[in-house]
Amino acid sequence: MTRDTADDADGVDGEDRRSSVETTPATDGGKDTASGADDVALDPWGSSTVSDYRKLFDEFGIEAFDEVLSEVPEPHYLMRRGVIFGHRDYRSVARALRAGEDAAVLSGFMPTGDPHIGHKLVFDEIIWHQERGADAYGLIADLEAHSARGLSWDEIDDHARDYLLSLLALGFDPEDGELYRQSTNREVQDLAFELGSNARFAEFEGIYGFDGETSVSHMQSVVTQMADILYPQLEEPKPTVIPVGPDQDPHMRLARDVAARMRYFKVTEAYASFEAEAAERDHLAAAYAALEDDREVVRCADAADWLDAEMTPDAVRDAAIEKLRSAGKEPLRPRVRFLDRNATDEAFDALIEAVPGEKRRYDEHVDAFEMDREAAEELAREVEVDNGGYGFRPPSSIYHRFMTGLTGGKMSSSVPASHISLLDDPEDGYDKVRAATTGGRETAAKQRELGGEADECPVYELYAYLLAGDDDEFATEVYEECVGGERLCGGCKEQAAELMREFLEDHQEKRAEMEAVLDDLDLDLDSERRGVAGDEH
């Protein structure tokens, strides 16, 4: 292990102080990049790292969390400090939390080793949402651990207990939330079976790289995770957020797709009886807006002429013109459209009856002329649920940065020196922090002159992610003293090590108190499958 040199306590000399840092959290709003990482490749079962988190915005459609932060009531310090850096559709959850409406949070833990301080990020995110009124779910992904990682059921049972004790010790309220194991939750398994009818092997090939050597149980575990993600909405549809690391985003994309396929109706905007792509609808909207004030009725042919004269030629414009000319004298009018995806005849008839005002029925869709898109979405969901459907809302997600390992690289359960287990003896936790690499300069003199590189420092991350707690001023003070050259690594690590020891002492006392609470829960922690060996896939 290398050690830093800008150390007023150790006085260590001239060694290389850092291994290649694969992820550098911009906990102060600073750098987003780090050296030593490959291009973005998100693998839920691998060791995904992200060299530049901004790539996720462009390549996978993840939105920057900063853009929604002002809408979040009393945001958690992980949100304020940029540790939670991205989201998918979190506004619906934030809106529900602000209004005191129904919402849910769920995340799972694959019990492949001891829970460590990296896992604490997810524990904290679940608990924060629960404290703000969301229905909270914590699950043990034991089927995934067995099928994808090859753990025996004996190992899974032992680790499952440790994860749940730490979640409870950190503040999860089991009386106001739900804890479960995938393997014993029959509702999840039944839902997985239903969802599987809308998932295809070709998707698993494209998303996960599955092939002819992939076991059926591994594929089944993926469908089970889709069921986990949608499980909070079984009783009623509600905004639901899944806190995860960005490596789990493939699961979120597939879950959103499958949830949409389960819906009875799809609601879109339209302007005529024919179907148009989203980009084509933009052209139709522009034509309608330009012509509606000049004539009593806007005809499709009129809109085609306007597009031909006013819009720059391209494939989308030309396709819109062709459809408009085919519709001829048909009136061009804005409306919302209910498309029949999986509806029963009874549900489709009920929808037609429920649509208020002027409407027009076609073989596979209904057009409503006096509703906006939001009201139409709610009506479609209400009719679906009343007629035996699920009415799932697209699940939302928030993404936190990977925590850098104490030795550099990604923090990993399989590399004990890289992480601090929540089960570590407090003195061992102290020693690991004291031995950690830092973003210090080669000498104390250079540190004072140039300042430290807090953005590339695993020890600073400990302050920002954990040790500073809710005290933003303290986290900022550590950062500014480091980059300003006032704080040297020896004293900084000593302070962090002492805070870590105190945290572990307190956490383990609370874990001991939670033993009785866990034993009283209706949760089987001794699998009937004990003794069945795992298999590597």
C-alpha cells in the first residue's frame, strides 16, 4: 500500500501517493472526472466505474440532480453535496413528498459480503424518504446473489442478517416499512411471472450481454428485480423511487419499459386521426399554431402546404407532409389519444364511457378533445385499476457516486482493505483510515504551497459522505483547508480516523439493540434452502 507524503504526523517520504482513481465524486461541486477509468459501461454484476459522470446524461438519459434539487423538501446532505448526482423522473416523487401525497422508496441489497460504508449511502436514502412520509421497502436480493454470484444459501443467510441489522440501526422503522427476502415473497414471485410475459431474451442479450451460456435462473433473477422495483405499486400506483448506483441503471431502464408494456392504455398527443412520431407531432403543432388564428377550421392539407413553404426540408418534415396530404381535408385539431395496448374489451368500453366531453372512437384508440395530457393519464390509470390492471407509474431512480476505495479504485466488498465494513472493530476502522491513500502532495511544503487535491482524496470523501454528517459547514471547512494548504494529511486522517471509530462504536451499539427487533419481525432469516450450494454463472 502506498502512503501520502504531505503528512505532518508520519513524515513519510517520496513514495507515489495514489493508485489510479476510478471515480472521483464532485462532493464540493468541483471535478466530475478522474483518471484510470474506461469508457462508460454499466454492468449490474461487474465492477462498473464511471470516468466522467456527465457521460451518463448524454448516453443513458440520466438527468442532473442539481436541476431538481430546489424542488426537494429538506434535501439530504448527500443531495446537497452532489453525492447524489443524477435522477430519472424524480420530480414526481419530490412533488408527492412536498404535497404529503403517497410515494414509495425501495432498494435492495445483494448479500455477497459484509455491509460497508458504501452501502450506507443507500441505507440513508431509504431512511430519509421514509422520514418524509414515503412507504419504505428494503429487500434482500438473495435469488440474485445465488444465481448471479453463486453464493450458497448458508452464506446468504449470514450476510442477510448483517445488512438488515445495519439498516435498522441507522433508523429504518420496520413498523412503518417493509423488509423482505426475494425468495420468500410470493407476491414478488407472482408479479415476476406476469412481468416475464413482457420481457424478451433479445432484450437480455442487448442490455446485459446474456448468451447461450447464461443460466435460466440468472435471467429469472432479472425479472424478479423488475418485480421488486414495481412491488410498492401492487396495491395502488404511486410515485416510487429506487436509490441505486449508476451501475444498476440497466435494471431501471428495463423496469420502466416493462412497466409501460403492462399498461392497458398509452396516452399520447395527436392532431389528426393518423399516428405520428413525436418529432412529426412537433411539426404538426407548429403548423396548427401558425394557422389557427387565420381560419375557422385548419385542414390537414393546409398544414401540409404551410410546412412545405415554411420549414426546412428534412426526413421528419417530409414524413409529416406526406401524412397530412394523405389525410386531405380532415380537420387538424389538438387532442389527447388513448391507445389500446393490453386492455380488455370491458376496460376499453369503460374508458370510452369515462372520457368527458367531445370524443371520437376508432378501432384501437380513442381521441378526447376536451382533456389535457395530465388529466388523460390519470383517467387511463383509474380505469385500468378499476378493471383489474396494475396502472403502474414509471419507477423513478436517483443515482449516487461510487465511493472511492481507501486504497484507490472502487470500494469493493471483496477487497477488505478498500472499504470499512459496518461490522469492523472500531479500532480496525481507525487503522484503515490512518493507512488510507489521500490527495496530498509529495511533501508537506508542497501541500502548504499548492494545497491538497481534495477532489481526488478518499479521506475527504469520508468526510463528505459520512463523517461530516448533516454539517455542511464542517464538510466545507475540511475541503477549503485542504485545497488552501492549511490542512495536512496526517492531522486530517487522524481526525477522520477518530470520527470513524466513534461512528463504528455507536453503530455497533445500535446494531446490538436491533437484534431483538429483527428477531421479532415476521422475516425468515434461515432459508429452507440452506446447504444448497451455489453455482457460478
